[in-house]
Amino acid sequence: MKKLFLLLIPIVCFGQKVELPALRRSNNFSKPNRVLRTIISDKSLFKQNYKNTDLTLDYVIRYHFYTSIDLNSEENQLVSMDGTTFNLSSENAEDLTDEVITLVAGMYFGKKEFKDFKELNKKKPLNKELNYGEENKVY
């Protein structure tokens, strides 16, 4: 009976959403974190290092940018703390991470998160092409 149960677990879990919770939460909004919804279903794709740092993609997103990751979603989107939804065009974990950071850096509270992240990684320069202009500002 136990063997049958163990065989059914992968079948039941296949296709279900998996959430990697945010590692930090904010008290600035009623919603304490952002949500990255992604069509990517393999969480190991977020375990590669971010740029030339020792930090994994999921750690950067979940810790430094207060964002949970919902795997196996129907589309790639970022939901901000105020509930604004942004459609994302990137299709792989590395590009999604860059796109999330760019969007968050243009948000009111995200500017400080980005600044703190850059300070932390001063010795290891971040991609200079990250665009975090005023056009992405969200309150």
C-alpha cells in the first residue's frame, strides 16, 4: 500500500503550482511582498548564480527584493505590493531575474532595495545595462 501511495505522489504533484516564499516581508503595504508568477516549473533553474555574485537567482529575488516565486504559472508576471500586475517578456530564469530587478528598481520602495543590493555587491559590479528609470515607478 505504501509503495502505491509513493508512486502516486509525482502524478498528483505534476502540474501544480509551487511557491518559493519571499524570504523577507515589508510592512509598507497591506501585501507584505511581491509575487513573481512564472511559467518555469523547475525551481533548480533559479539556483544558478546571479551575474558574478555568489548569490543564487532565487535568493536575490526572494531576499533582496521581497518577492515570492510562483512556479508553473500560466504566464510570466510580477505583482507589486500594491497589486499592480506587470507582464514579463523574459522566458528563462536569468532574464526574468534581470527583468524583475529592473521593474522593482523603478518602484517607490524598490529603489531603496535596489540601492542596498548594489551597495552590498559593490565589489562585484552588477550588469550596467540594468535600466531602472522613472517610467517603472509604482506606489
